[in-house]
Amino acid sequence: MAAKPMPENLPEPIINPNADVVLTRRYLNKDEAGNPNETIKELFWRVASTIAAEEAKYETSEYDTETLSRDFYDLMTGYWFLPNSPTLMNAGTRLGQLAACFVLPVEDSIEGIFDAVKHAAMIHKSGGGTGFSFSRLRPADAVVGSTGGVASGPLSFLRIFNCATEQIKQGGTRRGANMGILRVDHPDIMEFIKAKERDGELNNFNLSVALTEKFMQAVENNEEYNLVAPNTGTVTGTLNAREVFSILVRKAWESGDPGIVFLDRINRDNPTPEQGEMESTNPCGEQPLLPYEACNLGSINLGLCYKPDDNGGTVDYDRLKEVVHLSTRFLDNVIDASQYPLEQITEHVHKNRKIGLGVMGWADLLYRLGIPYDSQKAADLGETVMKFIRDEARSASKQLAKERGPFTAYEDSVFGKANLGPYRNATTTTIAPTGTLSIIAGCSSGVEPLFALSFVRNVMDGDRLMESNPYFADALKEAGAYSEKLMEEVAKGASIQTMEHLPEDIRRVFVTAMDIAPMWHLKMQAAFQKYTDNAVSKTVNLPNEATQEEIWDIYWKAYEYGCKGVTVYRDGCKQLQVLCTGDGEEKKESEGQNGNAPRGIVKDRPDVIYGFTQKVETGLGDLYLTVNEVNNRPFEVFATIGKSGRSITAKAEAIGRLVSLALRSGVDVRDIVAQLKGIGGDNPKFIKKKMVQSIPDAIAWVFENRYLKGETVGSGVTSLSREVCPDCGEVLIFEEGCHICKSCGFSKCG
């Protein structure tokens, strides 16, 4: 359904600089040349009016479409609520596919497998992500009765799905994301657990092992458990449960993959068990679904739900109630407005009408309330807030059922059998990733803590802009502790926990992801899970020095706390390269004694590339440094030095090649400068009030002056294990199951 003409008196939305970049690059409709053919204001009106137009189908509605269009517009442009990305991109367009999450079955036949590949391609093309369970597939080397051949097993087909995904971008804007799940009792489970040992393997998939309670009990008792062939139901062997669990922990420590989901817990919360068991989730794990189901998601900005009072403020539950009810109506209308890519999906979606209303801005709300994230008070408040949201979302769903009727499968659902409804929607709440949505809204992501209180963002022409959390800046100013120098130190990665000159209450409240003990991450996830119909997207962040024992404890506590799954991420672990010998024995590339060799993927060189050449006087002669750039950032360097002999020339060329390799592998300019700056030589030379000590020191001087704009970088070893955004060059952070760029909105799952 096309959007209605925009009213003349519609207010302009207030757009923060990051949101402007993200919306322009990734959300505005484009013409055939790739240029935007709508404004950001027109985008929000397109979405609001298209979703509100569905109201006309229901004569008993208390809203008219004109009023509701304006209410939806104000809801989104006030950043109280935003729907998932496909709704923002596709509502009111010819594509019209508005859901983010899909699960497809993978049947144990060639026809069924390649139907799933085809259907996944159609979903990715429309802007959605897909989840699959490969648990129905017979194990490798099993006999195929129809041909007398031998089966190749789930992993071989998983690679086919991955390759197909590589060729398709979601809605033409981003590569498709997938979840691959295998039951822990599948005979090929060990191969699955180790599937992403090699860097770059299955790069379009997140992987999770489906753990059963029977398996967890076997872990606790250090017992063997059975491996069962799904095609025959026969036991093919046994494994020691504790050993398998240990390997899962080790793989999570090494690379974060695979994650785990608790299958029995998921199915206990299945609202429609008569339709079958849930066997998979969407790509980030927060949305368990039946085969051929889809769910559309949206998130409320809790950071705005603050009401000041004489005691430091409280949650504005009155406003939160209004937002929940309006957002629930919005998401139910999205179901009617969406054009699903398969008839089977349309049928299942309309049968159960699942929606997933979640939150973002949780860390911001805690900052405003003066409550530390890593405290029982915060966890208790999270439980209270989420219970309120779920209760009000269900209340709104009951109101919609009165106007429109309950979901078709209501009578056979757990609600119908317990006389708890009727409800319009089989589920109402999900805590989904909000990486790009939170950039648009200018708030913290999901229920995650803030990753940094202050950071420097690249803008046009190589300039860098300091950005800080507004609540942190306000608290410093109120305490008389604010300074630009302090904010610069924080932006460089300094933790305020070590700054004893700051007031203790500020240091206690303004904690960030890496300040927080892992168990508090998990406690917060469990607090929100308690009153969430579906699941919670949350990453348990760990420092690089975290041990496997700590991850074991997190996994076990997640099971005890009632979580439906858990994702851990040890800082820098994605950069470790794990090799396998021909006999399957694992070895790590070693560096020193820790066995951790940071590694990036080397980018290909474009056919045409432009740059500059700078002359630098050194004690060995004039150095001519050519620096070629991509997107205003250095990509490769060539260092030549005249009349200094073959040995010096060779050294200059070698340094240039190594610096180029580092740049093309994603190493940050600051890290290169820190490594090269201050390296001494036999013939130092003063130039422009600076002593150039050597060829590497000269390269550092050029880089520092051109790209760091006066920012001082000390010499010495820094972390080289940060992944950078391929679009804008900013550092990627890992949260909610994906790498996300907070500057331009790029995200990468898998």
C-alpha cells in the first residue's frame, strides 16, 4: 500500500549526525543511480502513513487513519519507538516486505534442502534474515536408501547455504545473515562445533548448538550421552557430556563460536505447541520460531522514559504505557501491511500474528537514574520494567483482539486452553538487537551497557569529531569535573574507573561494557528474560585475559538462570587464527608465549587508486613517501630513499610493504603510528622542530600529521586486534551477536 501525501504542517524530525549518515546510506529509497529520492522526513511519513492505513480494515477501531498516521510519525520521530529495519526500508514501497526474522525448515532430502536454499535467497532479497536447524539431516556417511549412496552430512549443506548467501544482499543494502543450529545429540555434532575454527569459514552464519536438559544433566553428572541418527532414530554412538561441554567452552573462548541455545526452555515457552516444536531461532538468537514463521520487531527507547523528582528521578510509567500500547498496535498493523515472500510464511504469520516489542536505551535510563548497571538494584529494575512492558503489551493485544478478533490459532494455544485471553498476538515481546536503530535514536543499544562514554568519529575530509554520552557530560559538568582533555582521554580508551580524581559516584554509575564483571551481564539478561515472551539478544563481554573456566561458569549460570541462550565475546578473540593439521589436531599460530597471533583479512587492491607523495629529510637522505588512499584513509605506502645504497633502499621498501599489509588488514593508523614512532637510527635529523630518528619514525610523523590532526600518539605497543568497518574505517564493536559500526551503521553477523 502506497504512502499518503505528506501534510504541510508536519514537523521536521531532529536528526543527529550519525543518524543522518545511517539513514541516508542505508534506509532512504534510492533511484536507479543509487541517489536518494526521498528525504528523511518523507521516509518517516512513508512508514507512518503506510502502517496506519491498515487501520481502515477494522471498522471497530478507535482510530482514524489520519490521526493514527500522525501519532505513528510522532512516535518514531520523537524516537520513542522504532520498528525493525525492513519496515523502515520497505513500508510503502513496491517490495513491501516488513519482517526481519524468519525460520525455514531443512528437510532430509535433496528436494527439501534446495527448497530451503531457494526460499532463503528470496527472504534475503526481501531484507530478512533466516534461521535453520540442520538437525533433521542424516549424518555424514549414512546410507541414502533411494540411491544406495552415502550422505555428506549437515556441514556440507551448511556450506552451500553460506555460499548462496554470499551472492545476495538483504534488500540490496546488506549481506544476508543466517543462524545455523544443530542438536547436541546429532552424530555430526563435533564437526559442527569446530566448523568455524578457520577464520572466514561460514562467514554468513552464526552457529549455535541446541542443548537439551538431558544433556545438561549428563554434564553435571559427568556421564555419557547418546548420539541419535535423526533419519532412523537409532543410537550411533556416545560421547562424554562434560568433555563436549568443555570443547564448546573452548571454542567460545577462542572465537565466540558457536553459541548455545537451551532447546527445552525455548519449547516450554512455545505458545502454540499443537503446531510443532521450535527447532531454530533467527540469526541473532532472540526470536525462536516455528518452521515458516516470521516475526516483525520494534523497540522502545527507555532512555526517554525518565521523570525527574526530588529523589533523583523515576521511570515514567504513564508515558511508557502509552508508548507500549501505540507500538503494539503499530506492530500488529505491520503484519497486515507486509508482503511475505512465500505463501507458507503468509499463512503461518497470519495464523499466529507474533510480534516482538523490545527496548533500547536501557543503559541511558540507568545513567539518568544514577543506578550502576552492575548492581542488584539495576537488575531488579530491569525485571520490573520488562514485566510492566509485557503486561501492557498483552493488555494492548487483548484490546486489539476485541476490535479485530484473536489470532487464528488462539483456541489451540496455551492461552486459549487456559482461558487467559483472547489475545491478538501469540507473542508480544522480544529483546532484539538495535545496533542501527539505536544510532538513529541516539541512544544505547538494547539492554547492553554503553561500550564507550566518549569516542572520536570520522567525518568528511578526514576530520574527526568528538562525541560523548550526554548524560556523562552533564554529570561531569554538574560536578565541576568536565574538561575537553578528560573527554579526549576517555575517547582514547581510558577507563574512568582508574581516574581517582573524579567523584566516586560518577565512577560508580558510569560503567561501560568492559568495566562490568561478566556475571552482571548475565544477570541483566536473565532479569529481562523473565518477562520476555521470546528471548533476549545480549552479549556477555569478556576481557582478553578471561579464562575458559569463566566461560564455563557463564554457560552454566545461563542454564540455571533460565536464559534461552547465551553469547559470549572475549575481546580480540575474532582475530586469533586457528589452524588444523591434516590429522585433525588443532594448532594455533603462536606469537611469544601466549599463542595469540592477531590477524585481519587483507583487502584487495582497487585497479585505480589515488594518493600523494611527501618528501621527508632524514639522516640517510631524502625519503619520498607515497601514500595511496581509499575513502580518505591510507591504504598502501611506498617508501623510496635515494643515494643511500642497496641495503637502506631494501629496508625502506620492506617497511613500506609491511605498513601496506597492516593497512589493508584493517590495522588502525594510531596503532601503526604507535608502533613506528620513536624508533631510533644512526643518523637522526631535525626538521620543522621535529627530530626524525629513522625511516619508520619518518613514516609515523607523516601519518600523525596528516591523519591524526594534532592528536598525540605515544610510542609503544598497542592492541592490533580491532576489526574496522569496511565502509568508513571506524572500529567495529561486538554486541547483541553482531559486529556493528557506531559511526555508519554497518553490521556483520556470522
